[in-house]
Amino acid sequence: MGLSNTTDETQVSSNGHTNGHTNGHTNGDANGHTNGHTNGHTNNGHTNGDATKYKNPSLQVTEDHRIKLVDAPIEEPGAGEVILQIKCSGICGSDMHLWKSGRIGSLEVKGDCILGHEAAGIVLKCGSGVTNLKPGDRVGVEPQEPCEQCFLCMEGRYNLCDNVKFSGIWPDAGTIQRFKRHPAKWLYKIPDNLSYSEGALLEPLSVILHGIKGANVRLGQPSLICGAGPIGLVALAAARASGAHPLIITDINAERLKFAKEFVPGCQTYLVNGKMSAQENAAEIRKMFGDDEYSQPASVMECTGVESSVCTAAYSVRRGGTLMVIGVGRPIMNNIPFMHLSLAEIDLKFINRYRDTWPAAIQCLSGGIMDLNKMVTHKFPLEKAVEAFELCADPTTFSIKVHIVDEVDGEL
């Protein structure tokens, strides 16, 4: 959820295949899928060490594309800051990119860095000047810290700040650790009826809350979602909550589409045919919506960032409609149908992360407007964070969202 828009969680590769996630143990199993390993060396050569002895276990990525569980320093809070115990942190597709590729766009891993940015936790200690929080408060974590000095911050568009510090992007430490220092301003109290797991889901939900504002999703109007990864599924649930109908979601993975149908029963699904062109797939999608142009999707949320999917979305949207690209893609795409978009006056839009979304996200979940819990298919204890990442990298098994949880009662 955490780079140019923290959102490329569908993780479809350039050949159209999803960057497969996993099966293993499902929701609520704090032990996760161990692959037969405990703490020592895992099957890909990464070292966990004896994590049970660590004061602050942390999952770090290295410049040479390794991940490791190490004992990180415990910092003191500065003015306006708190020390949190991170109780739950989700694994995002961007975390996998940083591990496997060492970068996303211009954002590079240039040294050891703690990963993670989808998180919730509990306040343990407050620095001077903190008045909005106290020890014991349960909070959701907005992982960005803008400069608050540039013209974009002054305009309120702080998500576009060029000097932002973002958790899990080198050199700024992420949330997959026990104790994290974080500005109190960017923490939000969560009510008692939200779990820490739901608190961690506020981040991917925030991506969609920011995107849906400009996506022209409206009550009773048709909408298309491209990509049935975690972000696409949140988009699907948000479109349903917004009253869009009919709803169709696409993917190249039949198992993900089956999950989408169970997640939002009223939706329809389309399995993308990799042997067909973007125009041909779009033609089949359009047939599902209806025979005339008015029946076509007025809103399309593209949640993969894959060029072929973006092109399919462009050919699917209604004339005069809106195509919101939420997924993170290649630095350059050369095959976007420019004249088709131009002649049809299709609004092509993009988002970068989010701004002012945590309060609304909390209301959505605490008020029962949306229930995202089914998305969490796996949970691992913090001490097995390396194995959680290995599971996410396994293309032979299935998962949606993997959470790393810390059941230890943290003491500073």
C-alpha cells in the first residue's frame, strides 16, 4: 500500500501472472505456516536467529535482496512522538517489490531497512508535547510523515510532498518490528470494536477511500474493478458500499475471482484471457454489462498497474466515463490508447497514496459499512516474519492478505 500509492497489491507481473500468494494456515491461526522451520536458517538462506531472545524483533530487507529477522534498537520518543508496540502489520505487494527488486521507481533500498507500513498498535510511551494520546491507547498508523513546509503540504495535498518520510522506505524504519517511534500526529485512536488486524487494514482501505473520491463511483451506476488482489477486493467492497451496480471484477487468476464472488456475493467476475488482446477482453467485459453504450461502466478502478490491464480498462470504460488507475506499474507504458481516450473524453486519473482518510476508514469499519476481515487469510507471529514473506513469494499457493502479529505484552 506503500510507495507511489502503496497499492500494487494485486502484483500481476508483466506476463500477466499474479505474483502468487499462499495457502497454509488460515485466518486466526497465530502460528502461521512454518514450512517446517523454527528460528534458524530458512530454506532460502535467510537467517532468523533466535528471535525469542530479541527485545525488538524486526524484519529487515538488505541492499542485496535478502530479508532477515534481527534485534533492532529501541528508540526514545522525541517531542511530539510516541513509542508504539506494533501489534499487527500487513504485508503489502510493495514490501515484496522492495525485497525482490530492491526498488519501486526511484525509491531504492540503499541499506538495511525495516519493512512494513500497514499497521496498528498500542501506545507505550509519549514524548514531550503529546496531548492527543496516552499510554494504553490503541491506534491505527498512518505511515507517512510529510514535511508540512512545502506548497503541497500547505495546500493540504500532503500525500504529494516530495520530502515525505514513509515507513518502510529506506532509510525510514517500517512497522514490522515490536517497538516503533512515530509522530503522534499521524496516529488515530481505534475504537474497542475494531481489532488490531482491522486497524492494520485501515491502510489499504485508505488507498481506496482516496481513489474512489475521484473515480466517479455512484449509486446505481455500473462499475468495473480490474484486479482481484487485496486492493482490488477493497475497491470492490467500497464500490458495493457506495451503491454501484452492476459490479464486475477481473483477474487472470480463477481462484482469486472465486474469492471475490464470496467476498462480495452480488458481483460478477471475468477471467482475463491471456491469449486475447486488451480490446478483445474489453469487448467481452462490455457484453456482460449490456448491449448499449449507456450500460457500460461509468467508473473503472484499475488496481494492478499492469499495462495490459490498464489498456483493457481503457477500452472497457463508457464514453465520457472515468478510469482511475490505482495500481503501481512500470515507469513507462507505451501502449496506452491515447486517441481512444481522447475522442471518448475519458478521464484518466491517478492517485498517490492517500490523505485525510484514516478517520473515514475507521468509521467504515467500526460502523459496519464494510467488513474486510475475510481478506486476512494468514497470520504469523512476529518471530516468524521471514516465513510469512517466503509464503507470500510462493507462486504455487494462494492467499489474499498476510498479517504479522505480536501477541507479546511489550515492555520498554
